Amino acid sequence: RVDQLKYDVQHLQTALRNFQQRRYLREQQERQREELLARTFTTNDSDTTIPIDETLQFNESLQSAHRGMDELIGSGTNILQGLRDQRVTLKGTHKKILDVANMLG
């Protein structure tokens, strides 16, 4: 009978501790909720800064490199077009030279 009473006491103490723990957690959550609801939110302080200078500089460098590559491609295209035009001119000249050579015999 004494052992049964000891077991019952332990069981009740454990149940009481669990109940107190849950009540403490619930009260803490309610307190935190009330603090959040009561808080007035404002804009950020002037001390808050975002370090975007390096990113901005990196982006500008990439854009500059992109423009440089576009100019390089455009220059290459112009050179190729010039070579094509020279080829057409040289073909015409070659044909005229052959015609003159045929006429002279």
C-alpha cells in the first residue's frame, strides 16, 4: 500500500510539473504576442546602411565589359564586310585582267 502511495505521489508530481511547464510556456507566448502587438514600428535608423557600393561598381564594370565586347564584335563585323568588298573588287579586277589578256592574245 505504501509503494502504491509513493507511485501515486510521483505520478501526481510529474503531472503537476508538466502542467506548470505548459502553463509557463503559454504565458510566455502570450506575453511575447502582447509585446509584439504593443510595439510601434518605425523606419530604420540612419545607421542602417546597405553595402551596395561594391556591387554597384562590379555591375558597372560588367556593363562596361559588355559594351566593349559589343564594340569589338561590331568592329570585327565591319572588318569582315570590308574583306568581302575587297574580294568582290579583286574578283572583278581579276576578271578584267583575264579579259584584257584574252583580247591581246
